[in-house]
Amino acid sequence: MTIFLQATVEGLSLAAIYSLVAIGFVLIYKSMDVLSFAQPALAVVGAGLISSLAVDRGVPFWLALFIGITLTGVLGLIVERTFLRPMVGEPVFSVAILTIGIDILLRTTLDNWIGLNPRYMGDPFPTFGNFGSAQFSGVTIKYLEIAALTTAILIIIALNIFFKKSKYGVAMRATSFDQEAALAQGINVGRIFGLVWFIAGILAAFAGFFITGGFNTLSQTSFVVALRALPAVVIGGLDSIPGAVIGSIIIGLTQGYVAYYQYDFETITGITLGNGFSLLAPYIIMFVILVLKPDGLFGTKEVERV
Amino acid sequence: MLSVQNLEVVYQDVILVLRGVSFEIPKGKIVALLGSNGSGKTTVIRSITGLLDVQNGDITKGNISVDGEDITNLNPSKIVEKGIAQVMEGRRIFSELTVVENLRLGGHTNSANIQNNIDRVLDMFPALKDRQKGEAGYLSGGEQQMLAIGRALMSEPEYLLLDEPSLGLAPKLVDQISVLIQEINKQGVTVLLVEQNANMALNISDHGYIMETGNIVMDNDSQKLLNDEDVREFYLGLNAEGTKRKSFKDVKHYKRKKRWLS
Ligand SMILES: Nc1ncnc2c1ncn2[C@@H]1O[C@H](COP(=O)(O)OP(=O)(O)OP(=O)(O)O)[C@@H](O)[C@H]1O
Ligand SMILES: [Mg+2]
């Protein structure tokens, strides 16, 4: 039971990270019909900014966190304005390729800065030593995991309120639904696109921080974690925010349970799944769900066939 | 006055659709713009409201002005801020959003008065008031047209451009819409009414323009157009003896073409 709970906690905290990236992905897809493969890059660039401020420049941790996350939002906005705005109306496939290019550009720049030694994010509570952890009847929960979960939940609630109550939130939904009719209402659709990328950048930076915080550190391979939001999005259906969250939970929990139960499974059945199977499992699940339901669990929009 | 001078519009760099269209909408009037399928009526509205761009269309000649101020090629949000609102062809309500959210979107450029305007529009349309929290997609066709008109009024426009508001509505609802347009006009809104239902449009408008393949081929007082032989023959479905067909039902219904970018 303890192991089960431990696996669940770890799975859910991964789900929180994935859902932050996944929601950004879905927001962009819904409003612009762009499949953005640049989200993982934004996540690690966000982490890089936080680390460079908090560790290299000695900016107080919370301030560094705030600035790093905001700057990543601004970076998202710049990416949209310079690379994607001119591509409006181009085929989904070409734009997707472009985002892969953006991903590579951002990550190479970041990798040059990271170098070979992993980077730390700084520590909000120096006395706890790298964020520390709490014990609940045998289950260890890292403060970082608690932070990831509460942040994700708060962000989801905040986005919900934003989409229901705020002028720009409603305008964003309208733009996703019918861009031309949104223009006809006087909505500045370009500004909406910028806003979407700003939000997606902020969400990615939060994810980047939770991926690399504590002992995890930022290295040249950290983006792979954020990349796992992709199967989550595909499972949920590219254009559904609840779908993105549920997809993330499915992926996160799968990964958690496989990590903890793979050894038992292998000893009982005698089948060897191999090292790091928990990292492969999300893609297998994605494959199975896609075969059963090509539009994902909650998807409605059909992606242009390429 | 909203004035369109010698307007030429090309889609996709090669398809010439408007070939020098000129007309005027004097303040306080209702002007009708008639014409058969594909004559370019919607393109005229898109040109005025800045929506050509999304359709890959360009104004290659001519200009558009309101009260002497040139507004050619301004972006759509600027046009709305200049006091020009439109009811798009096919209503184009945001069917996944609620009735009130649709109205709020119509008031996107006019946030200051938004609550007053919502109340005002809901009072105009009791049917919408009862369903204000409901998803707009569940409204009937007539109610959706009311919503589209109400949404356009949210920006408190001086000029209202309506693109075939009677499309697909039962005769009774068409009557209702035409009364409504007159009402809106009486409250001081200048109206451009694009219609295939020439009878309805000419009966409530002051002046009418008739388009054919990208040209204005005729224009006159609406009353005079109503009595014109050719107009009666081609646009009103009246035969030479002048006996009116029994009802709107008998006027041949035309098939909708597939919408671009819908
Ligand atoms: N986005 C577009 N790209 C290319 N051609 C277009 C586009 N939109 C309209 N057209 C063409 O321009 C011409 C005028 O179209 P428009 O929609 O303005 O006519 P309309 O008078 O509004 O017709 P209807 O009564 O059917 O609405 C038509 O031949 C149409 O096929
Ligand atoms: Mg039309």
C-alpha cells in the first residue's frame, strides 16, 4: 500500500508538470491551429533563465523565479511575433516543422550556456536543503512535488476563471472557435495569438522549473521530460484542455506505477521489459489509444492529414 | 456618410471580383444592396470592414471613407472602433459560447458600457433574455439571427452592415427582422442591407443598388426600383402582368455555396 501511494504521488507530480506543458500546447493549437513542438524548449530555457539569475547572478530566489518565468512568457510572445505570425494561413505541416526549427534553435543556444555541468535552480528554503521533503506514514513527498501539484492546480483554476470572466479570456475562446467572426467583433486576433504564446511560455517555464528544481538539475537532456507532455496531449485530443490534463494524469501515473512495479512484474512473469521502461510506457499508451481512438479521448478537431 | 469609391477587389492575386464599385450610405438612411449569388455583395462588406485579408483578398483600387475620413485597409478592430459593425453572412454566432458571452464579444471594443448594452439588447430580444446563460448553438435559426444583430449593436455602431439577415428564415421571421431593422434605424443607426430578398429590402430601404458580377448596374430610390419592370422581373419574381407570387415560399430558394473558411 505504501508503495502504491508513493508511486501515485510521484506519478501525479509528474502529471502536474506534463499538464503545464500540455495546456500550453493545446492553447496554441486551439487558437492558431499550430502544433508547437517548441514547448519543451521554452520549458528548459525558462529553467536556464531562473538558474542564471538565482545562481550565477545571486538574485534572490523568488525574484529570480518571477523574472525567469515572465521572461519566458515574453520569449514565447517574441517567437510568435517573429516566426509564426508571418506563417498564418500556411499548411499545418510546414508550421509544425518551423516550430521544430525553433525548438532546435532555442535548445542549442541553451546547451551552449549549460555546458557539461548540470545547473542548479537555487533553493527557496536554504534551511531545508534542496527543498526537502515530508513524510506521511511512510510515503515521502518532496516539497518540490507538492509545489508542482499546487501550482498546476492553481494555474488550472486561474485559467478557468480567465476564460469565463475576463474580456480577453472570452475573446480567446471566440478566436479559437471562429477567427473571422472574432475579427468582425473588433477583436485584435494578432494580440490574442501573442497572449496565447505568453501564457504558454509562462506555463512551460513553471514546468521547466519543476523538472529541474532540487537535485534534478538542468542538463542538456532535461527537455526530454517536457517532451513527454506530447503523448499526454495526443491522448487527450489536441484541442481539449481537460483532455490535456487527463492525458497528463494517465501518462504520469503510468510512469509512476511502471517505475515501482516493473521489478515485481518481471520477477513474477519472467518477462524482462528492460531498463527505463517507465519512460517508454507513455509512448506505448499513446500508441494504443491512437489505434483505438484516432482523435484522442476528448479531441474534436481533425488534424489536417499530412 | 459612408462612401465607397471605385472599389476594385482581387482574391488570391488573380480573381477580379469587384470592378469599380461606387455607392454611398447617407447618415440616417437604410440603403439596400441587391444582387444574385456571387455578384460580390459580401466582398463589398468585407472590404469596408477589413476582412478581406483573412480571405486572401486585396483592394487594388478605390477607397472607402466615413464622414470624409479615409478608412481603406484599416484593420477590423479599428473599423469597429470607427463605429461600423456588421452582421456576417450566415450569422456566425459563437455557438459554443453562451448568449451573454456572444454579446460581450460584440462589445469587445466598447467595454465601458458593456453591462448597459447587454441589458439594452436583452430587453430588445425577450427570447434571448430567457436563454442568456444557455449555449448559443441551441438557439433556433431566428433567435441566432437576433443574437447576431444584438451582438453587432453591442459596439453602439453608427453604421450597421447586414449581410443577408433574412437568409433561411420563415416568412414570419423575415417580417420580424425587417421591422427590427427599421426600428434600429429609427434609433439613429445608418444601415446597409445586403439582401437577395429584394422585396423585403426595397420595401424598408430609402435607396437601392443592384450589383451584377462585380459592378453596380442600377441604382435608384427604393420605391422606384420596386416599380421598375426589369427589377420586378429579375429580382422580385413578379411576372409581366405584375401579379405577385403568392408567398415567399414560392420564390425560388437558392442553394448556398460552400462557404470559404467556415
Ligand atoms: N475568399 C475567396 N477567394 C476567392 N474567390 C472568392 C472568395 N470569396 C468570394 N469569392 C468569389 O467572389 C465572387 C463574389 O463573392 P461574394 O461572396 O462577394 O458574392 P455575394 O454576392 O455575397 O454572393 P452570395 O449571395 O452567394 O453571398 C464569387 O464569384 C466568389 O466565388
Ligand atoms: Mg454573400
